[in-house]
Amino acid sequence: MKNRLLTTAIAVCIALDIAHAQEAKLTVRPIGRILMDGELFDAKHENNLLNDRFAIPDARVGVSAK
């Protein structure tokens, strides 16, 4: 009886060790995208209403996991 219990315990330990060794690794990477837009105007007249400007209309940040 004790021999059978000891054999079962050893088999369970070996099975858990094998399962732990085959465990998949999780890889996490940051990803993102930025869209930038800019304009430069040559204002030669005083009543020109257009100004120079810069904008970031779209910025996306995330993670990728494999």
C-alpha cells in the first residue's frame, strides 16, 4: 500500500514537472501609430486669415500579445 502511494506521488510530481516545462511563454509588445499633419502658409498680406499650424489627428497606442 505504501509502495503504491509512493509510486503514485512520484508519477504526479513527474507529470507536473513535464507540464511546467511545456508551458507556453507569453510575449507582450507595445504597438502604436501616430498620424501627423502640418501646414505652413506664406502670409504676404495683412488680412490673410490662414495661420501656420500643426495637428495630431490620430494617435493609437496598444499592446500585442502572443
